[in-house]
Amino acid sequence: MGIYLDYNASAPIDPRVLDVMIDVYRNSYGNADSRTHDHGENARILVENARKQVASLLGITSSEVFFTSGATESNNIAIQGLDEYSNQSGKKHIITTGIEHKAVLETVKAMQKRGYEIDIVNPNASGRIDPKQVIELIREDTLLVSIMHVNNETGIIQPVEEIGEFLEGKNVFFHVDATQSCGKLVDEIRRLKYDMLSFSAHKLSGPQGIGVLVLRKRRYKLPPVKSIMYGGQQEHGIRPGTIPVALVVGCGMACEFAEKEYQINCISMKSIKAELVNLLKQSGVEHYFNGDQNYCVDSTVNIRFPGVMSEALMISSKQYCSISNGSACTSKSYSPSYVLEAMGIPVNEIEESVRISWGANISLEEFQKNMGYLLNAVKQFAI
């Protein structure tokens, strides 16, 4: 099967996380909201411990952590959940970017149909949003600014720190999609000023199907976010439905390991990226990086190989490397990447671009070997 290099789509679960989850499935099968017996109380304790683990990683309080099914649901709650407050306050203006995940862009489009005015900011070829463009769009009726921390296709870090600093104290809510940065840019996230933050556990070697919405308190009050579904009062009414205890525990453990190991993981991922750059140079293959690498995380690259169609390259080399040419949520579509289009990259160059993303635990030797095969395939197509 070759080496897996599509971590931005979903990272392999940490075996230590899986072991803990299996134990929970076997021995802690109570409902965390069943308060009348020990099985329910034991499940509740596990959930609250996981909440503390998440809070510790992010540098927040556990009362600000709410579990969801993943970042897509978290993003939807963060945006749609302000609808009631918006109707009361008259604030109907939302600012976001053209490179957000579809979970944000499609939700914002749905809000537009409800009468909201939307401003979308695009980056330049660097892949990075100009914070001044965002700030200049803020108005008296601006309800929300929603911007991702790290782009999932290019790995480019967005200026959420600068925007958060500006918005602090303003009557505008700030939402950060930290799906690709949580557990990686730990110190940076802890410094951020925001009202809402979302991420999925499976992007930091936790299980699929569980995520987090963080609601930060202002003067001891949570943002006026309401549930977008009807049901019970789980997660303080923010997200109804039976809490999946084993998944929550897996999320918590993934956050605990990330907090303990992120510094050494950063070193490992940086060395892998350095090796990739070295292999590209040694191969003599013509290539260009999409996005300014001075602002790129050390776990992702988006590369263009002139004259080589990405679809053909991925198919011909899939026995060596599992790579992609965009977000997993749009992988069934053969239309050009909307992220690269928003950066102003011509369609013909987009069709020559692939994304490679990795984690700290991959074998450097295996990486070198299989990337060699990939680059040989590039050479064959470029003839």
C-alpha cells in the first residue's frame, strides 16, 4: 500500500488512544447522563476528565469545552447558533475567507439565504489573508468573523493572532477553525484571542466522529450560541444527543499526548519536511510550492509539478504514496481546487498540484524510499 501521506484528511489513530477506547467500550458502557447508578457516574467522570485534557492542551477552562461529532458540526453550531442573538441585536454581517473549509463556506452561504450579508476575503498567491482587509470590512452590524488557523490544502498559517488582537474588546464574535493546527501549533493557539474555536480529534491521531467546540467566556459569560438541533440538554444544551463516552475519552487522550509530545513532534515533522525539500532538489524535478513557505506548517506542502497532471500522478503512484490534490470533502469532485483558485493560481497550474501531509510518527526511511518512487513517476510524466 505504500506510505500514507494524507494526514490532513485524517491521521492514523494513536494505538495508545485506541487501547484506552477499547477498555472504555468493554468496561464503561453507561450513559454519562444517567445519574442514578454507578455505571452512569463512572461514564460521567471519564467524560469530565477528557474535557480537562482538552482544556489543558488549549490553555482554557474545562467549562469552555463542548463535545460535538467533529469540526463540521462545531463550525455549524458556531455560525448558525448565533442566529437568535443576531435577530435580537440586528447584527446581520459575517466576514470569512474564500479558503475556508466547506463546513464554514457552505454554512455561511446558507446564512446568506436567511438574509445575512456576507463578505469573503481572498488571499494573494502567498495563500495568506491580509488582516487589514478583514479589519477594514468590520462594521457596526458585523456579527461574526470566521477564519481558519491553518489552511487544510496549503498548510499556510493565517493571521488569526493579529485579527484576534484587533477584535478583543469589540462587539464582534471571532471564530477560529483550528482543525489543522490543534495539537501542532500549541503555543500559538494558547496565545490566540477568540470567542469560538473548533477542531476534530481525528486530525491529531484521535478517533473519527468526535470533535470540540470551544466557547470562551467574556466577563464570565459564554457567547450567546444556541443549539441548532432539538433533543436533550447534553453539553449544557449546546449539543443534544447521547455523549459517545469512548470517543470522548479518545479525544481527551489524543489531546493529552499532543500536549506532552508536541515539541518533539514538531522537530520530527520539521525534519521530514527538510528531507522532502532535499529529495526534490536532488531529483532535479521542476517543482513549485503553492503558498509562501515562510508561513507554512511543517506537516504539509502543496506542490506543483509542471506538465504533470495531478490525477494521473496520484493514480500511477498510489502503490507508493497516498497523497491528494485537495480537501477530502471535495475529493469526489474533479473541479479545480477552490482554495488554489482563490489564491489566483491559473486552472492549468492547479491541475498540476498535489498535497502531501504527514505526521511525526512516519518512518523517515520509508518516506525517502517511497518519495523516490513518486519523483521517478513525475519524471516519466514530464518527459
